[in-house]
Amino acid sequence: MALNYAEQWSPELLEILMQGTLTSPFVTSNVRWMDAKTFHFTQMSTSGYKNHNRKGGWNTGTYDQKDVPFTLEHDRDVEFMVDKADVDETNATASIQNISRVFEQTWVVPETDALFFSKVAQEAQKTEGYHGSTATSAYTKAKVFGMLKDILAKGKLRRYKANGSLIMYVCSEIMDALEQSTEFTRKIEITQIAEGGMGIETRVTDIDGVPIMEVIDDERFYDAFNWEPENGGFEPQKKVAAGSGVQAVTGAHKINVLVACGQTCKTVPKISSIYYFAPGAHTKGDGYLYQNRSFSDVFVFPNGRDGKIDSIYVDVDTAEVGA
């Protein structure tokens, strides 16, 4: 096919309007690795006081200490090969720099949040008293403030609310309702949050000192994901009916509200490798090669009193994602 050199390529890419990483406060590098992909967390609990006997003797207490291993499983990679001719014929638009920028914005950033939201949601759904299922439409402007207040009063969340370590994430429909609520008197403003030199704009407010953040790009705000779709990336887990030799799969639910604690919820990165090879520096062809690998996972730690998880909460929509 002949090339039409009369066509002009703009050196600028179309602006990508994506919401930045919302869960960056939970990323930690303060981990002591015991082997290639496992770190250990020491969990200890003790018994309490008993009444003192003035006739002599001490009450014997007990303590329990155990080593809990946490193993990373979310191991991801991709590579892009850009032929030298493609770079020349597109006025360098198809460059490694542009491809890596688009990849980071459209896949890496949303996947970081999707992994965090889904893992925390799944942990909450296994914990009695720390999850709910509500039709999103039930969060009306007349009820939304009271419903969010009730969530912040669930279980032991008050303890974490008091020390300022909770963050609440809500979908756009709930933030819209809260903005119209006559019970809620605080300002809701579009706030720019500095992150890695970039500004993340989202609506932010607070209830009882807990920051409330809107998740605008709701494709990352589900409780389960398929990490192996045909074209790569991720997508909400679709419902699969049981059939001949096929196991039923529950479809993902859109998250209405997710509460996470900065003290106990952590995104733990192990490997973040990016390689760039110029033509001649690799054996895959005459062009530029970009490789990116990310090995990380999300963990919710128990409290230090009785070894239970009590610092998270999720409420999801009642509808499942269909096939």
C-alpha cells in the first residue's frame, strides 16, 4: 500500500480526560520482604486485667502471638514494539514516550484504584457487620446524608474516625444527591489534589471530619474484576450462568460507598520495572521496545487488639454486571 506523504500528522495527542489515582494515600514501601513475594506481619493479642487479691498472688494473663504471611499475587506486564518506520511516517506521534504516557494514564492509574477498591470491598464483604447492598437510587437527596452518617457509625469505625484515618469514597450519583441535600450544610468543592506533580480534580467534602471523595471514573469502582479480558487490561467481572462443565460466576456489583482506613489498608508494590530499548539494543526487530511490569497487591490488616478486621466498610448496588 502506497503511503500518502501529503497527509499531515499532528505531533500532539488528543487530551486524555481521566481521573488520577485516588488511592495513593494507601501506597506503602515500608515493607520488610522475607522472600521473593511474601512479607510477614506479627499479630499479637493479650488478655486484660483481673481483680487483685490482697491476700497475695497475681492473676496470670495470657498472650497470643502469631506470624501471618501476606503474599503478593497481582503480577502484570506488557510490552510495545514501535517500528522505526512508524515513528517516521507519523511525525513521531507513535513514539515510545507517547505510548508509555497513554498506557500509564488509561490503564496503570485506573488499575491501581480498581485493585484497591475491589480487594478492600471483598474483604469487607467477608466481615460480618461491615458490608451492605443497597440500590443506588435509594441514596436520595432526602436520605443520603443520614445514610452516610449511619455507615460511619458501623461497628468500630468510630474508633478510626476519631483519629482521622478514614477516607470515604462514593460514586457520582451519591455525591450529586449529597450536594442537593438540605441536611448537609458543608461545601462540596472541586478540589485539586497534588499527586506526583499532577493535579487530580474531584469533588471532595467531609462528614464528621472524614474526607468524602467522588469516584468519577466509575469503571474502576466495582467489587470484582476480570483481570484477563481478551484485549488486556481489566473489566468488571461479568455474571456467568452454570452450564455443562461451566461453573457459575457472580457478576460484579458497582460500589456505592467504600470506607478504608489509612492505618490498616495498604497497597504494597514489590516490582515496578520499566525498560526502554533503542533500535539495535534488542533482538525483536528494527524499532523501539518498551516493557513495563508491575508486581503488587492490596492488603487489609486486622487490628492489634483482637486480631479482627474492623476498619473498612462497603455498600454495593444490588444489580450484578451481566454477561
